[in-house]
Amino acid sequence: MSGTGIYPRDIFRLILLLELVALVVGLVGVFVSGVQVYWRRESVYGDTLTGLIFATVSFLLVLWLIRSNSHIGGVLRRHCADLRHFMAACSAVQIVVISLAAGICEEVLFRGFLQSWLSHLSSPAAGLLVASLVFALLHYASFIYFAATFLVGIAFGVCYRMTESLLCVAVWHAAYDLFVLTVMLRFPHLLRLAEAR
């Protein structure tokens, strides 16, 4: 049992359940609203490579920010330390599954459905902003984390608009989560997490 009093398999199941709910809501929303979802461009490989490049660049930027001596860096390190404690017992396979589930399920909901639907109802800018706001609110841990997640949502949304590829954004999201979770859980010193408490 972990220090939270919850079994590790229950944490994993809870995360997967939440991602499944996001996927179902997103797919039902797409079906009911009839919005056009751009699943991929011509090349699966090109979209995948683009997503991996964006994930690497954004991970390096976030790594720099978390390691910084700024107030923001300190707050983000505390959030990472808390999440590390919560997910400490996750295996490498579970980390991969969680990352893939987040990338696919959340992007179907937030970019594939919500951003597309709101853009159709109002304007592309409103769709982007509101979908990113909802994305950030559902990831709320503090104002700083909310603001950072809002900016990440904007980046995902702009990428989706520009590439017209949900695959690209899902790969970006999944790979970024995989990088962060792997470093946070297996190499916490890279994030200076020993200083977070």
C-alpha cells in the first residue's frame, strides 16, 4: 500500500477510468454535434514525428522552468513532488499506458470535440480559448499550475488548428506526459525534487 492509503493498482485504475470518461464524452460530443474532426494529415509518420519534436521541445522548456530558482519553479517542483508521491508505485508499463491514454483521450475531448464545436458555434479564437480554459480548470492544482496548463492547452489548440491533425497533438501530449512522468518518477534529481519539500 502507498503512503496515501490507496493501493497502486487503484491509482492506475482511477486514472484510466478518468481518461475513459474523457474519451467517451469526446466521442459522443463529436457524434452528436457532427463537428469535423481532423484526425490526421496525409502522413501518419509526418504527424507522429512533428508531435515528437514538439513534445521534446516543450519538455525541455518545462524542465528548464521547473529547475529554475524562480517562484514558479519552486511551485512546480512542489506539484511534481506531490504527484511523484501519489504515483510512486507505478511501473514503467503503467507510465506508458497512462501517457498514451492522456494523449489520446484528452485530445479527443478538448481539441477534437470541444475546441472544434466551440469554434463552429462562435469563432476559432473563442473555441481555442474556452477549450484551453476548461482543460486548465480540470487540471487545477494551483494558480501557477493552472496558468501553465492553460498555456499548454493554447499550444495544443494552435497546433491542432495549424496542422489539422489530432494525431500530431495526441502524440505531442502523450510523449510529453511520458517524458515528464518518467523523469519525475525515475530520475527526480533532474527536476531538483529533493529541494521541493
